[in-house]
Amino acid sequence: MSTVTSQPSRNARETAVSRRANALAERLEQGAAALAALARTLSATEWQIRIPHDGRPIGVVVHHVASMYPLEIQLAQSLAAGQAIGGVTWDAVHELNARHATENGTVTLAAALELLERNSAAAAAAIRSLSDEELDRAAEVSLNADAPLTCQFFLEDHAVRHSYHHLARIRAALASGGR
């Protein structure tokens, strides 16, 4: 007697979400949700508190996190395809952040939260579309001294970590009253 085992179809294998990718996406969603939850509790005065050693108001930083997800995901997708990330420097990042702060200095809570929700959902969906093979691909990243980084490391160090990093700084700013 032979036993027939069911093999998933090729389409099922291709559309199945990697456990690793799903875990990364969930961490990104949790960080964005925590940032949004804190933002919802802020008064108009607290929304304007400047973050020490950064200088940007809390509201601008919440919007900044939301606005960076598409770029962070685009760069991670380059690594997933085995393409190096060149020409990105910390000076360019600081310039981009300064331009964002100038252009979005009066961002409202509603606008920041809407963008955070929309862009974090899109980022999580993009992460879930990555296979384990893509997460493991590495290429040089100019932002990190041309070190060969995996797509997964890049995601963890940028898109996934971003909300947690700024959430900690926002909490510290609120605790110190922006001093």
C-alpha cells in the first residue's frame, strides 16, 4: 500500500508568507502602533516639544517615521534583489531629515497618524512579500561603509527599528519636558 502525500502547489508555495518575513512585518506593525498610541495621548503643546539633541518637534518626528517607510522598503527591496545600495550617506540622510522638518513643521496629529497607518501597512505588506532567500541576500550598503548587509538586517536596522528608536526619544523628551 502506498501513501499519497499532498504537496502544496507551486502557486501555494509562492504565495505562502515566510515566517521570518511575517515576524519582521509584525514587529514593524507593533512599533508603528506603539508610536501612534503615544501620539494620540499628546496635547497640542506636547506635539510641539522639541526632542533634545535632535531639535525637531515630536509631531514632525512622528510624521518623519511615517514618511520614511517607503524609502526604507525600496532600499531593502534593492538588497532583496541582490543590488548594492550606493550613494546614500549620513550627510544625505541628515539633509533629507532637515528638508522634511522644514516642509512639515506644522503637520497635524491627524495627518501624521493617517500617513503612519497607511505607510506602515504598506511597508508590512512589502516585507511579507519577501521570501527567506530574499531576506538572506546581501549586497554592499554605502550608508554602512559599503559593508555587505542582508536584506533582513537592513530591514531590522531601518524600517523595523525606526519607530522604536524615535518612540524612545519621544518618551525621553516628554519625561524631560523637552529640556
